[in-house]
Amino acid sequence: MRKAEIIRNTRETKISLSLNLDDSTRGTIDTGSAFLDHMLDLFQVHGGFSLNIHCDGDRQVDMHHSIEDIGIVLGEALIKCLGDKKGIERYGFYFVPMDEALARVCIDFSNRIGIVWRVKLPSQTVGAENMDAHLFEHFFKSIGENARMNLHIELFYGEDNHHCLEAIFKAFARAVAMAVAPSRNVLGIPSSKGVL
Ligand SMILES: [Mn+2]
């Protein structure tokens, strides 16, 4: 089983997170934002992963530190689960429509950081907490940098922020699921260099 447990405590956030890529038991997610909980639940369900998160963050400021630090820890957990990346597909991609919105996510667990965020959300806030929708760019940047990924996220169109972000999270989950799946074609580490 590829799994990781990480605890990270700072003056801004206290986070405990566990991720299991080979178990689809639905975990408990409590980030302090019901909207972010919903998005991360979509990630575990659509990826076929088990994710538990508890975050006690400085929400009296805003969700900025919490969402950024959860991204850091989730990125660290992903890379920890993958180890030397032997036998995995390495690349993953997915298009997901959500009613009027369409998103595409392409990833490479390349050990070379490169994040492209081509997303123009239709409104500035989202969720019952009126979270700044711009924070989701920081979130995916934190994941990509800490999982040392090449991560391309695009939103082609969409009129409802909830739908747009839902399409992005589902596409991300399914792209990760594809990339971490056992490779049908490549034996060993999926790189001509022999190291990733
Ligand atoms: Mn929803």
C-alpha cells in the first residue's frame, strides 16, 4: 500500500493528513472551510484514494494560510506515497465537464516543477464562507511545487464558480489516478534517465 501520514505545525496552521493511494475508503476531511472539504472529498472519491485531513488554521485572518499549507502537505504526501516511482504511468490527463464548465488537467510526476494555471474564474468568491477564489491558484501551486510535478490546469469556459472548481478538482483527481496507476508499457522507473 502506498500511503503517507504527515503532521505539520506552524504558528499559522496545525495540519494532520493521511493519504493512501491504494485504498478508496472515504476519509474524513475537516479543513475549516466546508467548500474546500467538498473539493477535497471530490479529490479522494474521483481519484479512488483515501484522504484524511484535519486543519486547525488561523481562519480569523482568512483561509489563505490554511489552503496554502494543506496544498504543501498534500503535495508532500503524494511524493512520499510514490517513492522512487517504479512501475507507475508517470503521466496523467483528464477532461471533466461539469454542466456548463469544462476543465482539463495534465500532469507529469517528473521531479521538475512547472505549474501552468490558465484559469479565469467567473467570480471572485466561492462557497458559504465567501472564500477568495484566487486562493485555489495558490493551492494547486503548493501541491505542484511540493509534489515536484509538472502540472497544467486549464479552464476552457464556465459560468458558475462552484462548477468550474468542481470540474478542476475532478480532472485533477482523475489525472493523478492515471499517473500513479501501474504502467502497462514501462517496466521499472518510467524515465530513460533511470531516475525521476
Ligand atoms: Mn458540488
